[in-house]
Amino acid sequence: MTTPTPTKASADAAVASPVPLGHDMPRAVSVLVFLRDRGIFLLWGLLILVFAFWASPYFFTLDNALLVANAAAITALFAAGVGIGIMTGVLDLSLPGTAAIASCVCGWLLTHGQPTWLSLAAGLGCGVVVGVVNGLISLRGFNPIIITIGTLSVLSGLAAVVAGGYTFPGLTQLTFMGTDRYLGVPAPVYIVSAVFIVGTVFLTRTRDGIRLMAVGGNPEAVRRSGIPSPRYQVLGFVISGLLAALGGLVSTAVVTEGNPQASPAIIFSALTAVALAGVALTGGRGSLPRILVGALILATIANGLTIRGVQPYWATVATGALLLGSLALERVIQTSVSERLMAVGNLSVHQRKV
């Protein structure tokens, strides 16, 4: 018995069939992936051009650029905390509470005559403790969202207890990291730049950072490979809590006042910046530079509309629309990429059979 060989007619039929049209699919996939990974930079550039003309001549100036960067700084810190958590496979909603308790602990220590460095260290330590607690509880199999909502409630109450129902005004010891400028650039911009540079190097150039991302993408595969995924899940919570505490301390330094109020706007703005950055809500994919641009987009919109005299609530409307739009676009792109890659795979199998 001999194996039949394909004839010229059958080969011609294969070429004439619609399946090989999939040769163009890799290009389509690359375009979709480019839009997902680089589209945020194009969007920010487009917004700058629009406001440069619409809000001329006040928008496109160095002073206003520094205002935008300073306004984006705090959002960027919280967004980095949310983003790294999501990349690790967890969504930490306790960030506002962590920021509040860090602010109040730092404010309480400063008003009781403690050194600035000790007060700041205690505030950051609060973030680490919250992250460890959230992480350890999550390892018991509880839903991270439910855990962090509960933690948010507890932390909000603790912050109010520490503050005694009041605030801690006049914290001028913190102006060096809030309202002071160095070479004309606001201090928070330097802090955010350092955090994002170190964070990007950690996530992309270190073993632990790469493993952290891998745990978010496929924790079961990571576990089977011998990597202790629970440790990295806790680490994701710790980093998220630490950045939330830092965001709370920078916010305190900007207004020179410790405040027990856990504002829900913090998590809303952070999630919007993360969604704009194309961070996969299923974990394992994301980029800190894109998260930073997401925060800058929000600040650019608010700044441009303010210059034009538009009511502030329209900035909230625009932010919500961007959040919904980015989530919808992410869904469409993800579905399209999956379908096209499957088509390419089917084409390859078909060609091998021919």
C-alpha cells in the first residue's frame, strides 16, 4: 500500500481555497498588539496636540507641563500599586485605607516631636504590614477583592482612631517632598521618576520581578515549575501596600496635613490609569511606563479642561468614558488577537497536511 501524494490539481485547489488568506493575519495581529501596547502613547500625544490648539496659549508651556506632571505624580504612585498588584494576579482595593493610616501615623508621630525620618519610616512600614496581612489572608483561599474591601474598612476606622476624628495640620517638616522644588521641578516628580525607574528595572531585569509577572500570568504553571508562587503573591501585596503608603505620605506632604479620610477617588483614578495602560486584568501583562502615561493622560485632561474654563465634573465624565472605552477596546483586541492566532494555527496545520 502506497501513500498517495498530492497532485498539482490538489495543490492548486489548496492555494485557491480561502484558508491561505490567513497569510496576512500575522500583520493584523501585530497591528492589534501594537495598539494595545503602544496606543496609549499615541492617545497622550493626540490629547497634547488637541489642547495645545484648543487651550492656547496657556497649555503648551513649560510651567504648565510641570503642573501636569505634579498633578499626575500622586495618581501615578497609586496606579503603580494597583498595577503591580494586578500584574501579580491580585486586585488590592485597600489602597485608600493604607494611604490614610500611613498619613495619620506619620502625622501623629510628627506632632508628638518624633524625627521626620522615623515618622516617614513608620508610615511606609504601615504599608508593608498591610500588604503582608492581605497577602497571608489571600493564601487561605479567600477572594482578594473581598479581603481588601474588608481591610479598607478596618484601615479607615483605624486612621480615624489615630487622628481622634481630626486632622494633623501644619506638617511643614514634609515640605521637602511635597511643595518644594529642585531645579524648578516639584519634589513629587522626582519621587515618581525614581519609583518608576526602579520598578521597571525590577520587573524586567531581575529574577524576582520576572517571576512576579509570571505568577500573575499563570500561577499553576509557575507552581509546577518549582517556583514558590505564594511567596510572590504576598510580595505583590507588599509592593502594592508600600506604594499606597508612599502615595499617602506624598499627598500629606503636598497639603502639609495628615488626613484620616480614605477617598474612593484614589482607587478610581488609579484603576483608570491602569486600564488605559492596557494592564491585563487577568494578570501577567503590564508595563509601568504605560501606567505612568495613563496617569499623565488623566492629569492632561483635567488641566486642559480647567484652562478652557470647563466645569471640573466634566473631567470626571471624560475619565469614566475613557475607562469604559479602554476596557471595551482591550476586550475587542484580546478577542481579535485570539481568533486570528487560532486561524493562523489552523492554516499552518492545513499546509502541513497538504
